[in-house]
Amino acid sequence: MDGRITSRATGAAAGSPPCDAAACITCSDAAVTCRVLEVDGAGLARVEVGSEQETVSVALVDARPGDTVLVHAGEAIAVVGA
């Protein structure tokens, strides 16, 4: 254990908003591939996963619109395709 308190239902940190979806890229244990739609200057990107869109951090990768990124816990951790 790392000392963080998590929700048993979602695995999300205590105090974070509940996740009502069957699976979401910000609280699941698995990384998910997403297509980058746009990147802003603050290290955030709007991505598409399935028919949904979310905002994730791209601070760790050099992602551009059209790229496919691997996202875990709201953070893009790799560019896996263009």
C-alpha cells in the first residue's frame, strides 16, 4: 500500500468524483488507447475513446492531433501510433 485512500468500487482516490461508466480511462486499472483530437499549450489533450471524449494530460509524451496514445489514470504514457 502506498498510503493513498481509494474507493473500493472504482479504485479512484477518495474525494475524486465517482465514475458511473462501466469503465473510464481515469480510474481503471488498465491503460486504454485513445485518439488525440487536439492538444492545448498547457499539456492537456482532448481524446476520443470509443464514442466518448475526455481530457487527459500529455505532459509525458509528444502527442499531436491524430496520434494514438496509451492512457492510464488520466495520463498519456506512450504514443503508439500516428
